[in-house]
Amino acid sequence: MKTIKGLMAGAATAALMTGAASAQDLTVGYFLEWPMPFEYAKAEGLYEEAMGVEINWVSFDTGTAMSAAMASGDVQLSVSQGVPPFVVAASAGQDLQILDVAVSYADNDNCVVAEALEIDKDSADELAGKKVAVPLGTAAHYGFLKQMDHFGVDISGMEIVDMAPPDGAAAIAQGSVDMACGWGGSLRRMKEHGNVLLTGAEKEELGILVFDVTSGPAGWVAENSDLVAQFLKVTADANAMWADEANQSMMLPVIAKDAGMDEDATAETLATFVFPTVEDQLTEKWLGGGAQEFMKGVADVFVAAGSIDAALDSYADAVNTGPLEAASGM
């Protein structure tokens, strides 16, 4: 099994680089085919208007790539980074901080078994020895490990291939893998060629929470806390706009175009997303303690699976609610 120790080593090395960026040269990472209300604000220039800076938006395939870009100083903020890739980087010594809860989406991140195998949750033990496409160090990887543990499938006997979700979707379509894991548009394409083992609700019952965060390098955030608060405020306002159904017909085409999707697929995806309010995010369930505890659980699972060498004793310092609290008062 290819592990993510190499990714950790790279993150730890890159974390030694200062890479400080000027507030006037802000680069923000995000995902294509991952439609969210912030993309309306992005497309309409609302971030630049509120913050008074030019923003360069860069798309990524995985959250691990976001971590590397933030470590090198090429990216200052990442929107909707998965918690597992964040945990991998933090465990490697990269000084990143979670700044908000971007989205919760238990039904939009999963693993799909090729239809030809006719394997479901009642016959999951038949996955032993099978070939699986997994984007290592991501939420999908964590979900895969937890599901296999739940079904008693020994992953050491499986052939696990590190593939970004678009590549995994292509591989299962071609019949070159038995199972593929991913999210968003890639997951929808995977499901055209197979079935999931557990629904989002069933995964949550097993403690497989699936949520993304806005993250950034701690040093840069400390130097630009007001700017970060303004960024989070625009995001929160966009989420509030979307929560009002009266705005959705106006916002949907803009979000779809920015995400590189058609409107039907965008609406279908957004229907599986939950965008917690700032007030909710600051509660115990999320950034008031729940996220920190969840990160420790993710890290311990990765250590047990041999994917990372060690977990931090605590991930409390990996959450900075200061900018979000400031945003709530704007």
C-alpha cells in the first residue's frame, strides 16, 4: 500500500519555508465541480469589493495539494479543504489553522463498488483482495478506512492506488479498479458504474462525519486577521443568501458556471450540502470543541492504518475562531 508519509515529509519540509505573501497578492484555493454559495460572491467580485485586494483563485484536485500550496506560500487561504488532508498536514508539523466550517456533506463523499461485482453492504467481505482507487489523505480516504474497518475487510490485502477522484471515476468506468472513492462530480460519475455500500446517514451513525473547512497558514492569518475576517464575512453572507430560497434562481446559474457544471447537477449537489451558520459553527458541535476532537479521531485512524507516523496529542491549536468571531460582529 502506498502511504502518505511522503506527503507528510514534503509538507513538513515546505512548512519550513516562510513564503509570506503580501495581503495585496491574495491567492485562494478551491475545487471545481464542488458548487457552493461562496462561488456566487467569487464570480460577482464581492470578496474584492469587501476586502480591497485583488484575489487570484486557483482550483485544486485534492486537499493534500492545497496543503502543499499553502506550505510553499503559493496559496494563503483554501476554501472547502477536507478535514483529513488538513489533519495529515498538521500532524506533519505544518502550522495550518481551521478558520470556519465550509460545508457538511455526508452524502457527497463516498466509495463506489463496480456494478459487475454485485457487492453490497451484506456481502462487503467479498472486497478482500480487490483493487481500489483512493485519494490518499483525504476525507474519502478516511471514510474508506472506517467503512472497511466496519465491514471487517483487511486493507493490507487490498491493492490501494492513490488516485484523485476524476482519475478514480475514469478508472472504475474503464473497469480497471473494483472500487473508487471520491466526491462531487467525480462521485456522480462513479455511481453511473456502481453502488455505494453505506448512505450518508449510515456513515454518520458510524461516526464518519464529512465536512470541509476554510484553512490558512497560521503565520499569515495572524498577520492578516482583519482581512481573513472580511473574507469569512463575505462567505457567511453568501451562505445566508443561498439559505433564502428566493435567491436561489438568481444564484444557481452563476454558481454552476463557476463550478464548471450544468445547473441540474449543481442543484442536485447543493441539495446534499449543509452550510452551518456562523453561530452554529462557533458552538461545541463544531469549532467549540467537536472539530478538534474529530481531528484527533481522524489522526488516530490514519496512524492505525499506517498512513501517517504519529498524531498530535491535541488539535486544539489547529482551530482559530478569532477571525470568525470578528466576522460575526461585522
